[in-house]
Amino acid sequence: MSNVSSGFIVKADVLKEQGSREANNFSSVFCNGYTLYTALALCALMFILRKLREAGVPKSALNIFAAIMILWQALGFAAGYDFIMAEYDIFPYHFAEVIRAVNMNVIIITLYGFIAFFLVSLFTRFKPFTKRRAICAVVLMVIAVCYSMCEAYYVRPRYVTVPTKKLPEGIDKIRIAFLVDVHIGGVSTLAHLERVMKIVDEASPDILLLGGDILDGDMSVRNSELALLREAAKKARYGAFAVNGNHEHYIILDADPEGVIRECGYDLLINERREIPGVTILGLEDIHYGWIRPYLKPEDKDRFTIILKHRPGVPNDADGNFDLMLSGHTHGGQFWPLGCFKDMALHSQQGLSQKAGGYVYVSNGSGFNQAMMRLFVPPEVTVIDIVRE
């Protein structure tokens, strides 16, 4: 794993100006979240087992089921840590990647089960569970899981129009295709990415922007997916640009994720700016929290300026210094009702809004994070038309 850990050290060196300590803490933050989800799943499992016991399911069968679930959670927990923390090296890399993703699906299904059993208990005023009530709860859980899996794969275009007076003479419209949170890896499929890229191809964008969390696994087994990314980059008239997300820091790839993105034809911006006809693009690194003025020039006041930044949150000095900021990261919560808590925690509004004198767009994302499910938060490819006002 020496090549893997060295890739992470290179990453930390690149981010030194923004604080390499925070770059090194990405892994521990992820693992803390994974621990929390595992603990929640085990608590939910205890509640479900109790209700099934009330419904008359034999204790021996419940004990076997509980043992299998706990062992699986332990395996997934170990694989999740092994995938993130390079020094452990317990499992083969790709095996750990897949087990981590499958285990997250099991966790979410368990949480759906808890919600289903709790709702049935609520509607029956918490009277002892009967076999009929248990069947109703299981059916409700299965419906929610099946719908969520279908919704996760039903990618759709989201069209947004942004007016401006800053387009140069001879250019009346610039079209941008914005992808974020694709999460190629784990249990993501080629068919899903094909649907995403078909929407991009049909949009015929002038600019293709990747907002981070594009890679989330072993790219050595994802040649077809990388070919799709490469082909889309070639077709963008004014170029294809990308920034890192938090998962490009979490993942420990055999090949450096920055090298993979660049090899696919994307100009990776790490606190850098690029000028194309009529537009300035400023790409901020994921852990960059505060300032954009050092990267801007006086003439940017007269140019349409785009901030490409993985996480929502307008920079401190952004007021009047940008026209459009594109972000993702939140997945819109990915599962109802998590979106409500996400809005409160991050103070971010999904979709298009106006802040600090510019437009801000926060995407639902084009893929899913490990659990191949979404509930009432469909994935999207954002097609943005910048038009002359």
C-alpha cells in the first residue's frame, strides 16, 4: 500500500496553503460518520427485532437473524475503515470498496425498516404488534426500498437560465453542463453513468464542469466509465473543468485521483482561475473555506465569473465578486427527511437562489453515495444557460 499512502501525502502537500492538517483529517471525519451510521443501524435493528418478537416470530429465528446482521455490520465496518485508512490493509482494495458500499445499503434498509415499524406502531397507538401489523411494516419497507432504488437510477436533466449583461458582443448564450456527486465506484453501474452522459451529450454544452465527488473507488476496474468521461470532455466547445470534492480526498486510489481526472481531459482547478470567451472560472479546493479575491483580477468585474466549489457556502469576500456559484455535496439529503436537517445544518438551499450579489446553484447530484437509493430527491444533470439579459 505504499503507493496508495504516498498518493495521499501528495494530496496533503498540494493543500498545504489551506491547511494540510485538515486534509489529513478527512479520513477520520469519514470514519466517524461511518461509525455513527453503523451505531444507528444496530439500534434500529434492536427495535425491529423487538417488534417481530411481539408479533410471534420464534426467538431462535430472531437470534439467527440478529447474529447474521451483526456479523455483516462488523464486516462492513472493518471494510469501511480499511477502504479509508490505508495503514490497516486488511482486505484487497476492491473487495473493501464493494463491501463498504453494500453494507451502507444494508444500513439504509435497516433504517427504512425502523421507520416502517415505528409508523405502524404510531398508527396503532403503540399496542402490541400482531403478525398482520408486522407484515404491513415489512411491505411498507419493501415499497420504500424499491421506490428509492428506482429513483436513484432515474437521472433527469434540470434546466436553469441565468441572465446577465456581461456576455461579450457576438455571444448571446453560453450553455454549461454541471455534474457533481457522481460517485463512480462501489456499487455504481456503467448503465447509470451512461444515462448521465447521454443527457450531457444531448445538451451539447459549451462548457462541462465537474463539481467534485466524481471518483469514489478503484478506477483500475472502471475503464468504461473513464472512457465516457473522456469522450464528454472532448465535446465541450470551450473546455472541461473540474474541482476536487471531499471523496477525492477520502478515497485512497492506486492511481492519484487528480491524475485520473486530468488524464480524462479535464482541467483540474486547485484554487486557480481560467479565462474562456466571456467567462472567468474560479475553481476552489474542497477545504478552501473563505477567500476568492486573491484569485480574481480587476477585469473580472466586467466578465461573467463562475465559482466552482464542491461544498455549499459562499466565500466570505464573495459579495459583488461573482455571478454564479455551482456546488453540490449535499445530495439534497439523498433520503427524505434528511434533506430538512441538511438545510438547517448547512444553511443551504437546493436549486437556484441569489446570495451575495450573485446566483448560487446547489445540485442534488448525479449519483448516490454508497447506498444506491434516493427518496424524493432525484439525481440530476444540471444544464445552465447563461443568456444575454
